[in-house]
Amino acid sequence: MGLTVRQNENSPFKFDQQKAIQAVAFLLKQRHSTPKTDSYMRLLKLLYIADRESLQETGQPITGDKYIAMDRGPTLSHLLDLVRQKAYDSSEWDKFIERNGYEITLVADPGNGKLCKYEIDKLTDICNRFRDKDEWATAEETHKFEEWEKNKPAPGSVKDIPLLSLLEAIGKKDWYEAVVEDAQDEADFTHRFQGT
């Protein structure tokens, strides 16, 4: 029996802006700089890697963001819109994160109450492994990912990275149906009991 690819298979997860902001802030707090600043390209790559590894290990991403391929590798769509101030509602983001050119700075601490222990440990691990890599070296690491190579866009353009493509790349293609079903169940629960 073949896989049934769902209509929303490019992005079956619900993006949790508050949780994503906490993940960004957590990574920024690991920086040794004062103020806590990093290249937004580097930081979005680190979060993509964290989401990818979380999917591989648990079947769940950390941010719930949509994955896209760009010239400099894969990244997170909604977070990129927030960084570039192209999101329909960035008021929550703007309370905590400020952009200056290609850098983003933590201006207030959103806490980390939405991040579970696994997610904090994963983000800490990613920080430690990439501590000595700048944005270009970090981007270069993501160019090795099969899902980016398979969905590489034309120069200057953007292309979705389907969930199935990502799961194939990390050796979890057989998880596809269960991951999509879990994502739908979580979205239904949130809609029903939290009204969002």
C-alpha cells in the first residue's frame, strides 16, 4: 500500500509563534556577546537543524514552522517573515526581538515555559555543536541535506520542502502518515479547547 500524501503535506504542523520566539530567545541567550546578538541567517539555520533532528528523534518538530528551500539552504518560513517584518502580526515578536541589518538582538526575555526539557536539551546541543561556526559555515552544513538538494530552487527563488521529502532524507519516510495524523490531532485539540 502506497503513502497517501495529504493536501497540507508541505506544512501539516501548527506554527506556534510564542514557542518559536522562546526558541529564538533561548539560542540568543547562549551567545557570549552583550547584547545577545546573532546573524539571523545563522540562527534560522540552527532552528531548522533543531526541528529536523527533533522530527527524526520524536516525530515532532520544535517550532511547527513551514520548511522552505532558498539559495543559502533550507530555512523556516514564518520565522523568516517575522525577522524580515513581513508577517501579518509581528507585535509579539517585536516585544522580544529587534533586527538591525542582518543581525537580531534579544531585547527582552520571553522565558522558556513553552519549551519542554527535550527541546531545551536539543537547542543546547545544537548551540554547542555549532558554537564555532559562523552563518556561512552553518549554511554550508545545511547544503548537505538531501531535502534541500532535492528541492533546490532556481537562483533567487523559494521552494517548499514537503514534509515527505524531509522525512525521506532523515530515514523516516514510514513515519509520514503518523506524523501528519498527530499534527492534525494536535491542531484539532488546540482549535477545540483553546479556540485558536
